[in-house]
Amino acid sequence: MKKITTDHAITRWDLFAESYANNHGDEGDLHKKVLLNPVIFQMIGSLQNKRLLDAGCGEGYLSRLLSEEGAIVTSVDFSERMIEIAKERTPEHMNIHYYHGNCEELNFLPDVSFDVIVSNMVMQDLANFNKACAEMYRLLVTGGMFVFSILHPCFITPNSDWERTPEGKKLYRKVGNYFAEGVYEQPYGEPENVYFFHRTLTTYINTLVDIGFRIDRIVEPTISKEMLAKHPEFADALISPNFIVFKLIK
Ligand SMILES: C[S@@+](CC[C@H](N)C(=O)[O-])C[C@H]1O[C@@H](n2cnc3c(N)ncnc32)[C@H](O)[C@@H]1O
């Protein structure tokens, strides 16, 4: 079998860019609006005049929200089409600087040039997590913050699925292949699948610690009663988390 690299994975993101973007409004898609954005914004706190990197910005909804919070935003994505769409969607007054670049190698950005780095649902999409995190560490000032979210690696694994009632109600997750680190494909409603790079929680945490990050906080987003009343389709978030969000300090 041929080795799947970040370059292979990104060709898929280029193909999906249009439909991915169509799924995203001002607050992202519904999962981001309901589960991820509230956690990310609470973790980051005040952003006024902070130099911020959105690493793997996609169509840029989060960059725009962060800019509205007062951050000075630089955004990078390895899909050229995503960057084009992000630029089209960003009003000029926001002054967000978009770059085409691979988070594993951001040589064009100088050392210690950001106070905050955010990376929303990107780190499971690239092949070399160690290299990407080392880049984030290089780019941050001492005391700077790296907040990133990923698919929860303990619950979303190659071939994991839900056990359901005959009526289709989700009961519990069937999780297999947890220790099978490596690339796998997931359907994305398109003719081609998207690539994910599965790693154990041990690999995620030990990589971050070995690079020198301090883990400040972890959140496994669930749903409040109020939100559940508005979005009953997210009831599975009460059973087990889809995502995990890390807040790290350099
Ligand atoms: C699931 S999307 C998330 C996009 C955006 N952060 C959001 O929350 O909507 C993953 C994004 O990561 C980008 N990506 C994947 N690998 C990357 C890499 N090595 N460097 C930079 N961007 C990458 C993809 O092009 C895609 O836009």
C-alpha cells in the first residue's frame, strides 16, 4: 500500500473545499457552533490586540470571529482552494493575513511571533503531529497559548461506530482499533473519502509534553440542557464526546 502523506490528504481537502465551505456559516457548522466554539472562546479569554495564528483556517469562519474579538489574525491553510474561499468571505476591514502553507513547516513565519495559536479540527488531518506541534512551539512567545481541537481519539477510531436500537437511536459507541495508529479514510458525502491520521491519546499527550508544552486544560465538549432543547440531534454528546480540546502553554 502506498504511504499516505499530508500532501495526499490535502488534495482531498482541495476537492472538498467547496462543499465544506457551503456547510459553514458565520459560526461554522452546527458541531462547531454548539460544541466547539463555546469551549474555544472560553479557553482563550481576552484577545484584544493579541497576535493570533489560526493554523488550518479552512474557509475562515473562526479567523473572522477571532478578528471581531480584537485579535490581530494571521491564518494559514494548506488547501489553496480553502484559502481562496476564506479570502472571498473576509471583509477587507478585518485585515486578516491569509497564507497558503503547511502547518508542519511554516518557515515563512518568524520565531516567537504569536501570543495565541488556535487550530480547530486540523491536527488529525496531517501526517506529522510532532512536526506541526514543534512549529507551533517555535512560533509562540514564552507563556503563549496553543488551543487545538481534534476528533476524540478514544471514541472516534478507525471503524468505530454506534450501536443503535432497531429504530436507529444511538445507544453506545463501538470502538475498535484504538491502538492502530495511522491513516484511515472516512466518508464525507463526496465520491472520495477524507483521510484522518489516528493517534492514541498517549501519543498526543506525550508528544506535546516532549516538545515542552505545559497542559493547562482539557475539555471534552458535551451539551447543556438548554442547548439540547434547541438541538436534540446532539443527544449523543451526552453519551460520549466527539471532540477533545487542549489548552497548552509554552
Ligand atoms: C476539518 S477542516 C477545519 C477548518 C477550520 N479550522 C474550521 O474549523 O472550520 C481541516 C482543515 O485543515 C486543513 N489542513 C489539513 N492539513 C493541513 C496542514 N498540514 N497544514 C495546514 N492546513 C491543513 C485543511 O485544508 C482544512 O481546511
